[in-house]
Amino acid sequence: MAKYLVIGRYTAEGAKGLLREGGSGRRDAARQVVESVGGTFESLYWGFGKDDFYAIVDLPSHAAAAAVSLTIGASGATNVRSIPLMTAEDIDAAAKLSPSYRPPGK
């Protein structure tokens, strides 16, 4: 499974729902949507600033990640983006590849 960072921002309606339900209610809903596509929910945190919440999840595929993101976004209560997270070993493997590339103008 691949690990993802899901970052979100509530709309006004979503913030109202959070106030009604509380953080634990939203954490349980996040766990449910991740597990419904065969994933594992690791954590959910809230912060101040441009973004409202940060979740770490493991999902079985990019398609599952897209399905979660689309489902959450379609609710109209949040705007989300999902970032695939890579391990040091993933970067080691990428560094060993030798893609051929010509920069623009060369």
C-alpha cells in the first residue's frame, strides 16, 4: 500500500458541520471512507492557517486515493488534495534509474 498525506480546508458548511460533530466525529468519518476502499487510517490532525486538517492514510492504489479525494470533495464540505508520500528507499530506487532527458534549448 502507498502512504498519502491528505490536506483539507473546510468550506463554511463544512466548518459548521465540524462544530456540530466535533473532531472525533470527523476522525471516525475519515477512517470509514479510507477503510471502505481497502485502506488503513493512520492519523488526523487539525491546524491553523491556510489548511484545516492533515491526515495520513495508506491506500491500495492511486485509483483508491482518487476515489477518496473525489468522494470527499463532491460533498461540498471540504476541499482536499492528496500527496503521495515516498520513503527513503523509494528515493534510493528513483536515484538508481537513469532517465534520458534533454533540457529545453539544448
